[in-house]
Amino acid sequence: MGSVKTLATSAAHPFNSTLETGIRALVLLEAFHPRRCDLLEVTWLDHLVVHTGDLGGQEAPQSLHPDLPNRAGELLVRRQLVEKSLRLMQQVHLVEVFETEDGISFGAGEDAPSYLDLLQAPYSLALKERARWIARYFAGLKMDEIRALVESRIGRWTADFRLEGMFRGGGL
């Protein structure tokens, strides 16, 4: 019996794992297709897709994840997880990486729609619905407009986490 307990307690938690975060990123990138998003945008969107209530208004779908206190701080730790998840999705050819003069951006790969069509669990369907809603919500907005929105809804200190990551040598 000791080995069963050891196995159960040592197993990785799937919630907010690299795989789950990668699937969320893929869902978002597919919803935004053909628009490409940089790491900062994907990180913001990863937060917002599960906390759509943070965008306010009656038209916003209910958040998928609970509205816990201090959840805005999630952005501070989410960036590295999103970066790892994008690498994972790139390795399995579901996310494409684009290097341009403006930096690195990400887009859904050619096989993304076929893969995402297989995800039919209620949570997956709700996630895809919210990602499409967010894509419509942000349609036509530029990076500085999205930043202003994130700052007004989540807080300036969390929107500025990118600078802290850049000074530590963050980025792809």
C-alpha cells in the first residue's frame, strides 16, 4: 500500500500544467488566427480566457476558474509557464513560431484545427467558446490598446511584469 500512496502523492497535477497551458494557448491562437500573438499577449490572454469575468460587462461569459483573491498575481508566475507550453506545442507542430523585426510571435499551426476538433469535453468546449469571444472582443485592437485594457481591468503592476522578465534575460 505504501507504493500506491507514494505514486499518488508524487504524480504531477494536471491543473495549470505545461500541457494544459499549452492547450489553452493553442485554443487562443486558433481563435485569433490569422493574427499572431507575442509571449506577452498570450500570457495576458491565457489569464483572461479563464477569468473572462475580469473583462466586466454583461456580455462577458462567466469565468471558467474561480475568482480567487489576488488572482491578478497569477500573471507574474504565468509567463514562464506559458513560454514552456508554447515550446511544447511547437515541438508537436501545433504552434508555429515567427521571428520578425518586431520580435517573436506565435500562431496556430496547420494541424491545430484538426487537433482542437477532437477536444469535446464540456470544459474544452467552454474554453473554445471563451477564446472565440475574447478574439472578437480584441478584434482590431493594437498591442498598446490591449495593454491599456489589461492595466485597467487587472492592474498596472501585473501588466508591467514583462519588463522584470526582460531584465532577468527572459524571453524565447
